Amino acid sequence: MAQTETKAGRFTARGPKGRPAGRVALTGNEAVALAMRQIEPDVVAAYPITPQTDIVQYFSSFVADGRVATEFVTVESEHSAMSATVGAAAAGARAMTATSANGLALMWEVLYIAAGSRLPIVMPVVNRALSAPINIHCDHSDAMGARDSAWIQLWSEDAQEAYDNVIQAVRIAEHPDVHLPVMVCLDGFIISHALMNLEVLPDEVVKDFVGSYRPDSSLLDPERPITVGPLDLYDFYFEHKRQQAEAMRAAAPVIREVAEDYETVSGRRYGDFDAYRLEDAHTAVVVLGSAAGTARFVVDELRRDGRRVGLLKPRVFRPFPGLELADALAGLDAVAVLDRSDSFSTMGGPLFAETRAALYQRAVGRANRKDSGPSSGSGPGNGRPLPITVNFIYGLGGRDIDPGDMRAVFSRLARVVETGDTGDVVNYLGVRE
Amino acid sequence: MSLDYRRYLDETALPLMWCPGCGDGTILKALLEAFASLGLERERVVVVTGIGCWGKADDYIRTNAIHGTHGRALAVATGVKAYRPDLTVVALMGDGDCATIGGNHFIHAARRNIGITAVVSNNLNYGMTGGQFSGTTPAGSKTSTSPYGHAEDGFDLCRLADAAGANFVARTTAYHYRQMVRLIKEALLEPGFAMVEVASPCPTYYGRLNRQGSAREMWRSLKDRARSVGEEGGEARTGVAPGQRPDEEPRSKPADVIVTGVLVRRTRPDFAARYSDVCRRAMKEGGGEAQLDAR
């Protein structure tokens, strides 16, 4: 097992003279496994699936080496993995699992049970295309398929953000106003298997940040016995769902609060989304995950040529920060939303649909005060026509997206602005047809 | 009529993706050889696979094929066979697929005695995802999820199929090529549920982690440990899984003996026969027999 030990050795974030060190080279999966080791959940139940397998594999070596006191259960399917995680969380444990693609699809039924039972489970999802046909590479169809399951979704651009998101996710999920499960999405292979130099926190800082988990009520509290998930018909089911919606609404400020706290321990600042060179931009792309890195590179390149372009990268997809996002985009002439999954609605991908809905809602100003807060109806672009929005579906099944593709998107936006002709609203980028 | 097995092989997909020393290539050839020796028409064979190393076999097979999801090959195959009992339906699964995530489908296919031929490549671990323990991994084995030895016992797939009621249960090893072709051929002719378990080496993970030597040594060990019960079979005649010893005590090494050959042979009527019987009775009581015959 020399190989495992060597691998595990890389997770010891120690610098010269035994001081906790910041900078280590890790793959995305290693970074997530490290975060899980530092969080040290009470229970991890998992099943292998490419490209997630590494996370749990590394974690199992921490368990075997006695570096964490976690109960580690290897089950016989992802349905069982999520079920065991639900059982553990209902019993009052801090419980985690991780999966990808068809594994997430197989968990489908239990995802709703986790959210409906208000169990603060944290699950890294290493994004991979769904079958059929079978494909192991990155797209976002897995997590997007679960977007209405009442799980909070945090998305990561690189291994650093994945590491930081996993640690923050614990605090978000367990916050008394929230009590919802969180999935932390990272792109399969592109992030999960690529090495990156990243800053990691000392173990004690993470332990202190996440604190210990003391649920208000749990199954194994003999003083206050409870039942989780019993029959709930037209008498109360609706109220319970309404409470879930309210919890998702309450999650938005909690996510920001946790990000502020995290900044004080890590020095890294995270918002609901990252607006990059957007202030004076005429056109921009909106994109999730690792492709934001490519967009950032191309934005810098085009800016050097004097083109006023920008990028908006959502980090929080559930709850959807629609009003803030619409405020950030409102002053632009044209926006391209890039989706790494198709909703097959024929109206574009999921990120596009929600971005456009948010822009529309801002423009018509129907949002009531409670919904919108002070930002609605004011700020840049108010009173101007909406930006023209187009959608590009890209990268399905791991199809590469390179700077050339990204330049083509910006050229298209420039043409749209120049001619006023939107052309096809839904486009497929980098596909043979 | 005997045909060349290459008729069923998609040579444009070669070379095989399996690791050097893996048994799957040999099992693939034995399966195609069995098709050839029975002279099966490609158009009347449906190969259903799950997910995993052996689940990739459909890439190389030129019959009808469906690549299902993990563990569900038998569920998909059940649908195919129920609608078209006239077709030869073959399910290809590894031990992760068949004995672990899809274990429920396995016992129910056997119980239902539906006319599917399951060819299970049992290499005692999940090869595709990096050598994790599966439902057949013997106690004490080192795998990437049990670095200090597996704390659970593995299934004996043949006993499981037997207990669940399969008509035909056989075991062979990837080394015993001629026996493998014979057993698969016989399984293909069985009207009810037929399972051929093939003990197959995984030198990349299981063999390496359990210090079983080179691929060559693993193949030699399959040869040396196999004990054939002969071809006559018999009711409930079962043996020992490749991963298990005959006694109940969990041990830290794989079985000394791999019992091979036909372990179970029954003549229970298969699902299609019994189901059409029920239909006939229902139609008769409902007065619709003429309709059924006309169909």
C-alpha cells in the first residue's frame, strides 16, 4: 500500500519547520478529500463512480490510517449511499457522501428525502455526463437534473474553490435558518483530476470554522423521540414544502454571512457570483464552473484590444441569486449564457432560462419589496432596454471548450449589438452539425 | 452450422481496452465462439451489458446490443425477453454489476426463471473504478477500500443462483477456454434462466494488492485450483465460489479450490411458458381464447 501512503502524505499540509503551510499541489478530488478529512464528518457512506471515486478512495485511506474517527460505510449502490447518509443525518450525525452522473441520478428519490427531511448533508458532486450513450467526461447534466430537489448548489471554478466551498457548505447546511443539504459541484476530470497549487487551511482552523454539530432534534435522542418523514397528506404536506422554500430563501443571506466569516480565516472572498471586469462592459458571458477560467483568459485578451467585455460566473445556483445577477447584467448590451447541459425544452439550457427570467423580472419591476430588497428597480441600467440574451450549449460529454470558442461567442455578441439582429437564440457551440 | 466467431466481432473496435492479463478478452472470444458454434443469427441475438470493465464488451460485439446502467443489465434484458421470447438474450455483467449494485435483479431473474443467459466475469473487485471491494470479494482480501483486509464475506454466486431457482448454473475460469465455450453454449440453449460464472483474474488491482504474482501466475493459479465436477450436473449440485473456501470460516486467502462445471440443472418451466399459460387461462375464462390464438 506504499502508493496509498504516499498519496495520503500529500494531504499533510505542513510547511518547513512543521508549520502549517498554505500552498500544496493537489487535484480537485484530493483537495475535496482533504477538506473532508479536516471537517471529519461522523459518517461517510459511498459507492465508487468515475470521476468521483478518488475523493472517497483518499478518504477511506484517512479512515484506515486512523487520521479521522469517521464511520466509513461502503455500500452497494448510490441509492444506498444517500439512504445511509440520510439515516446517519437523521440520527444526529454530520454525514457526507460524494458522487457523479448516474450515481446522482440513482440517488434521485433519496435526494428529495434528504431535503424534505431537512437534513444538512454535504455532498461533493463531480460533474459528469449522464447516460445514454455512456460517457465519463464532464458536463453539468447530472447536477442540473437535481436542481429542483431543494438542495443548495455551490459551483466551483477550480480546485481551490471546490476546497473552499466544501468547508463553507457544512456551515451553510447546518445553519438553523437553513437546514438543507448542499451539493458542491466541480467539473469532472477538468477540476477533479488536474493538479493545482492551492492554499489550504490548517486542520484546527477548519475544525474551528465548522464547529461541532448539535442538531435541535434527532432520532437517537431518547429524551425527545421524533419520527422523520411519516405520512403527510393534504393536511400539512404543503406547509412543509412552503417551509422548504422559505429555508432556501433564508439560505441566501446565510451563504453570504458564511463567506464573510470564511474570508476572515482564509483571506479568500466569495460572493453569490463573480463579476469579472463587468463594470464598464458592453457584452459579457455567464458561465458556471471551469469554463469560467477560459472566459476570464479571453476577457483579458480582448480587453487588451480595447474591447469592453466581461464575465459573470455564478457560484451559487440554488438559491438562484436572480435579482443581484440581473442588476449586474442590466447595463449591458448583450449577454451570452453558456450552458454545459441542455434542458431539451427547446428554449435553452437551465442557466439561460433562469438568467433570462431574472432579467425579465427586473425589467418589468413586478418584484415586490420583500422579494427584491433595495436593489430592485435601481442601479445601473435601470430604465434601459434589457440586454439581448443568447444561449450557447457547449461541452456536452466533455467536448473541449477552448479560447477560440470563447472568442467566437464574444464575436457573435459584438455582431448582435452591431446589427441588432439576435439570430438564433439557442446555439450549440463546438458541435458537428 | 458452425460459423467463424469473427462474424460476431467488431474488429474495427480493436484493440481491446482491457488491461494486459485480464480475463475479459478470453471470455469475449468464448462467448462469440459459442454463438458461432450454435450458428446464431446476429439479428436474433441481443447482448445487454451493465457498467464496468466487462460491461464494455458490447463495444466489440456485432449483434444487437444495449449498454444499460450499472447493475441493471438483467432488468433491461428482462424487458427484452418478456417482449420477444423468441430472441436469444444474453446479459454480460461483472461481480460489481451482478452481485453488488444489481444483486436484487440477479436473484429475481433466477427466481422468475426467465430465459436469459447471464455470463458473469467475477474478478473479485471493481476493476473499472480502481479495485474497490465488491459483493464477491473474499474476507481478508486487500482492496483499495479495504487496505487492511476486507471485513465481510463474499457471495458464492452459484449458490445464490441455485437458491433463487435458476435452471442452469455453471462455473468455469477464464483459463478453461474449451470448458467455457461448452458451458456458455449449453446456457444459451437453456429455456430458463442460465448463469455461467467465470473466475477471471484482475492483475491490475486484486492480484497486485493481494500479492498474487504476475498475470501469468494468476492464470496458472486458476488452472491449478479448478476442480471439475464433470459435465453431468445434477439437482442442486453446487460448489465453492472462486473467492471462498468450503468451510464457513472467513479466511484471508482466496479459495484453494474452484469447483467448475455444471453445478445445477433443473427443468422448471421458464417464465415465457408459464406466462403464456396464465394468459391462455385468463383469455379462456374471459372468453377470448379465439382472440389469443388469432394473434
